[in-house]
Amino acid sequence: MSRTTDTQNLADRVTEELRSKLIAGDWEPGQRLSEAALSESLAISRNTLREAFRLLTKEGLLVHEPNKGVSVAAPSMASIMDIYRVRRMIECQALAQAYPMHPARSAMRAAVEDALRGREERDWPAVGSANMAFHKAVVALADSERLDTMFTHLLAELRLAFGLLRDPEFLHAPYVDMNSKLLALFEAGKLTEASNSLHDYLVHSERIILAAYARRLAEQGVRA
């Protein structure tokens, strides 16, 4: 394997690690990222980190400004609406056409159990991560590697949108029971009902995020 290939593979691994941090909600929209601190904590060269930054900027997850450096992107209202439109297309279809004994069912159940445990411990970031895992498992029902990859990128953008809402309990608490209901419908073989319920659920979630976005703009004195 060539040195160039090794370097690119390392950049890809770093990109995935940084994307995972975004999905986990480790960074907030607008937060500036220190190149020096990150390269040191990850034990990589600045050139490798810059390549990862470039890839994530291309995905719209980071923003590079000359003389200011790199910061976490803040999603626009239009991008939030598009994210939810794509989610309804992918997730509702995957659920409607799924096989009730699909192996992803165990991942859905594990995510629900993690969310219930997180709610009991009032660990709302953990509840948010469990919610992400649940929806990733729903997409896995479609048995499409391309959809899985695309949805992983979408989750990172979605987590940035969640970062606009400063009250994680308000954001994540309602979806613990909603996910439990979806799982029960799915396991009962009521796929159409589960798909319709998920559609309504995603519409509700979109409205909450858009309202949070509008409030943030209002606080900044900007019209949506």
C-alpha cells in the first residue's frame, strides 16, 4: 500500500471520528474548532486534520472562513426542512416495507432500552444518542448500504439542528415513548400503522426544531 493511500485512509478515519463527535452532540453549531488542540488530542498531523476538515466542510458540517479558521456549521431553515423531507421519504418507506423479524429489530429494541435508562437517569444527551441509534436502525430495515451511509451523514446534520434547541429534555423526552410505540407496532406486524405514526412523529419533530431556529434568529435580531 502506498504512502499516499495510507495518508488518505488516516484522513478518512479522522473524518469519521469527527463526524461521530458531531452526531454525539459534542460540539454546538457555531462553535470554533481549534486545529492545534484537535491535532494534539487525536495525535495526528495538522495536514491530516485539515484534510478531514475539508471533507466535512464539503458535507456542510463545518464552515471554513479565511483568517477565522473552522467552526461547526449552523443549519439553515431550508436545510432543516430538507432533512426532514428526506427522513420521511426514507424512514417511513423502510418501516412500511420491513420484515418484522429483521435483525435491525434488536438494534431498535436496544435503542429504546437505552433511552428509557437515560430518561430514568436524566441523562438527556444519552437519550438523544439513543434516539439517533433508533432511527439509524429503522433505516437499516431497508437493507441498503447506500441509504445507511447517506443517513449517517444526515444524522450529523440533524444533530446540528438539535443543537439549536438549548433544552435537551424538552427536545428528547417525548420521543422515548414515541419510539417505544413505534417498536411495539413494528413487532406486532402493524407496518402501515407504524409508518403513518412515524410520519406524524417526524412532522412534530420538524416543527419543534424550526420553532427553535426561529427563536434563535429572533434573539439575534434576524428575520427568518
